[in-house]
Amino acid sequence: MTENFTRHINDKIIATDSEGYLQEISDWSEEVASIIADEENITLTQDHWEIILLLRQFYQEFDLSPAMRPLIKYVTLHLGKEKGNSIYLLQLFPESPAKIASKIAGLPRPANCL
């Protein structure tokens, strides 16, 4: 069972789990994403936002957060091979792109990401 935590972001109380993933996808905003990214030591650029918004689209389409392989395939399908590869995604979201990008996008933790 996941323990719940609350955070105050601009006078709004937001529930997260112990790893900082939002409990309610509806609590997400670009401002919340920026705060989570700062906590992950990531300065969001247009390239980051492109992936974050694509992740949210993936979630709306499939009702789950993608692991790395499905993320790469989805990025390739929508943004091309230049961006649909692990090296590109690792440059944007070091260590675990699917996990970190999902967190910033306000999505649940991908099920099979360590």
C-alpha cells in the first residue's frame, strides 16, 4: 500500500505518494510540473515539454504510464527517430526517463520501472 503525503503548492494542497508522484492526475498543471522538475534538478526546456505533453497524451490514450520501450515507440511514432531513442530521452530525463518524465507529467509511476 502506498503511503499518502500532502504538499502545498501555491495555496493548493496536493496529495502525493512517498516518491512524489501525484495521487490525482487532475492536480497537475504546468506550474506543478515545473516544481517537480526543479526537485529532480531538471530545468524544463521546450524539448522536455514536448515529451511531457506526449506522455500525458499516451496516458489519455492507454490509461497507463509507459515503461521505457513503449515510451520510445510512442515518441518515435509522434516525433520521429531523432527523438524516439533512449539516448535522447536520457539526456532530457537522466537515469530513468520513463519514471522521471511520468512523475513530472503528473502520471502514476510506470508499473515495471525500477
